[in-house]
Amino acid sequence: MSHSNHYSSEQTSSFGTSTQSTSSESYPSDYATFINEPLPPVPGQLGNTKLIQPETTNLQDFSDDAIAMINTLNYDDPTDDGLIESEISHRKRESFVNQLITSEQAYLKSLELVVSIFLNPLKKDSKQSSFNFLGSRKLVCTERELKWLFGNFETIVQTHRSILASLEQRLRIWGPAQIISDVFMSWFPSLEAYHGYLSNYAVAMTTYERLMKYQPFKKFIDNAHKDRALKGATLLSLLQIPAGCIHRYEKLITGIANTTTILHPDHRGLHHCKHEITNIASGILPRVNDADNVDQVLMIQQALVGAPFGVKAQRRLILQGQLARVVMNSKSMGEERTYILFSDLLVFVRPKQESQRTVLQYKGHIGLEQARVRALPNEDAAGQEYCIEIISSYQGVDNLNSTYMGSSTTHVLHTHSLEEQQTWIRKLDKVIARLDRDASRSKAEATRRRNESRSPPQSLRRVGTGSKLSVTSSLSTSGSERQTL
């Protein structure tokens, strides 16, 4: 699993600094790069017959019988070939085992850094009273925000403490014929914790981004990042690491299985482990891909300058590219801008260089709920080819998750080819359809809750002489309330 570039090929590269990958090739701190070291040279094939080189190289000095005898000698020994191949496989297997123990130690060390430098101090602070005699003391973050930020991170840490302990215990009695598949099989049930961690991933990233705008939290993080044990890693980069763990196991366990010879007592068990870890990795891949997308959205949000909206846990990156807006009145095209299609809006920006990084100057966005999209004929697009018309029903900003109504606006965008035009229309239609479905569902749910709040759960009917006391349920028909009297 590579914790980046799992997007559609229709997405272009992202802006600013590159997304923090959580693949093993780019982990922060001591989470080392796992590269197969070159194997030691293997001796060449040696036959059982030792050929003594004569002093002269002139074949005329040999008799015909001697030459015939030499030509009949066979220097290929299948027994030696098999031994050499077995040795090569053994060395490769040992290399994968060494990578597994080294990477697991580095991984757990990175997890422990999060606990000691960030989680435990924040947890201690959140349990202190926010009030004192003279006034109030601002908490760095609340217990609820801690849960949003770290999810089940502590469960992940405890899981890998047990995993490393079991691995180290087995390697203390390691030998050429030692089995390890039983150790791997004992890990697999506990890896279910990663589903919970990745399910909370979007909430964690957006919580982090929001809290970094809160001065007490930002001050705490800035001070914590000065800890030398981090070696330049940040809380954000460390929280991104776990998304790559399952892929690491898949790679290394598969390598161990593939380099274990068929005569080894653990051959069958390891291939069963290979099958199991592959299934686990396949099952979690959609969540890993989604985490990649969340990282892309967060990176773009951090690069945005002047945007009137913040991050949302539900927002995902759909498509981005260079488009130009057609000015219909003047029958000309404006400056080409970068358009970024998210799952809830279309943003257009102008990249610019500031110091050592590229920032995205916000230029506007288009609300897509109840919007309409169509391919615009040349004659309707000031003679321009491959244009898209977007008629937006809403206008305004969604700062603090709110919008204001405005008159509909029409945007005509120029693409560079028919294929690009069709791609944008297809993606826009899909986003709009989903937004409209969600809006209809939310409206229906709000109506249902409103009707339930207005209707009393029960009505009492008192019956006097010749009557009785009864309870009947309130009935509501066509939005009106009706009681049985």
C-alpha cells in the first residue's frame, strides 16, 4: 500500500509541499526505509572435477585422445545448483525477517513518541479544571476533542507493543528451520483496530486543522515540536503513519513466504499467512485510499490564502485542472486559473510563489447544490470550443458551515479538449447528483423530526358516567394533527 497517489488518473499533482506519505518510504522520525539489502555474493558453480591448466595453451601439444576426454567431462552438478539456490532463498528470507523486526521497532518508537510528547500531556491538561478563583484558564483542548484527534490511537499502540514482544520472543530462538507463521496468525485479529483508526481519520485531520487556529493548542504544539526526539517529525505526520502499516505487513510477510522453500516446515503456514494478510490489505484499501484523499484536501486547504471557508471532515478531492472562464459579453477568455472540484463545491485559485512554498490565492468558488451543467455549443460560447456551462443556484460562502442565498449565476469554462470537457461534465454531474440526494434526505429527516416534535405522543380521553378513561395514540395526517375524542 502506498499512502499516496491512489486517486483517479484524472487528478493532477497537488499544490504546495507534497502530501505526507504514510508509505514506509517516507516515514518521519526513525521509521526507517525498508530496502532489501544486496545479497552477499554467491560462489560460482563448482564441479567435482578440478581442471588443472597446462603450462602451454597450444592445443596441438595435446593428443587427440586427451582433447576428446576433456570434451566429455561434465562440470554441471545439479546437487550443487540446488544448494546454491537454497542458500540464495535462505538469505533473502533472512533479509525480509530482519526488515520486519527493524521496521516494527522503528514503527512502535514513532507511536510511542505521539503518546509521550503529545497525547499524555494533552490528556492531563484536559482533565484539569478550566476555572480558578480569579478567572478562567483556557484548556489546550477538551476530552472530546482529544477523542476526535487521536481516535483509538492508544489501542493501536498497545497492539504493536504485543506484536513486537511476540516477534522478539520468537527471534530469540531463531534458526534455519524455525517457524514463525503461528506468530503472524496471532497478530491478524488485532489488526481490526486499523479499521476504526482509518474510519476516524478525516475527523482527526480536520480537528487538527481547526485546533491549530486556537492559540493555546497551537502554542502547545509549537513547543512540543521542539523536542529533539521527534527529529523533525510533527504531530500531523506521526498521525499519518498508521495508514501504511498493513501494506508494510503485506509486503514483508509475502516476501518471507515467497522465499521459504517448499521443504521448509513453515512453508505451508507462511503461504496461509500470505493469503490472510493479502485479504486484510484488500479489505482496508478503500479506507487507506480515502485517507490519502483526506491528506490531499488538507494540504490544499493549508495552501489556500483568503478562502472564506474552512475544512470539513466530509470534503473530498474529486478533480483539478487548468481552466479559463469565457467572458460572454466581450467574447473573450479570461486568465487561466486552477479549478479544484471538491465533493461539495468548485473552487478556483491562482497559484503564486511565496518564499519557499507555493500558495493558492483564493479567487472564488461555485456552490453546486441544485446546479446545472451542460456542454456548451460553439455558437453559444463566443465561438470557443469545448466549453462547459455551470448554472449555480446558490451563491455566497460556507464559513462556519453556513451559506446565504443569492441569485443564480452562470459560469462558462473553457477546457482544452473534448475528452477533458467530458471528464469535467461527468465529475460535476456526479457531485451535483450526490449533493441533491443528500439535501433531499436531510430535508425529509428534518420534516420528520419537526412533525414528531409537534405531535404529542399520547392523548388522554376521560369518560364519565357511561364512559371510561382510555389512551389513544395521536395520529397525524398530511402534516395536521388528529386526536380521537
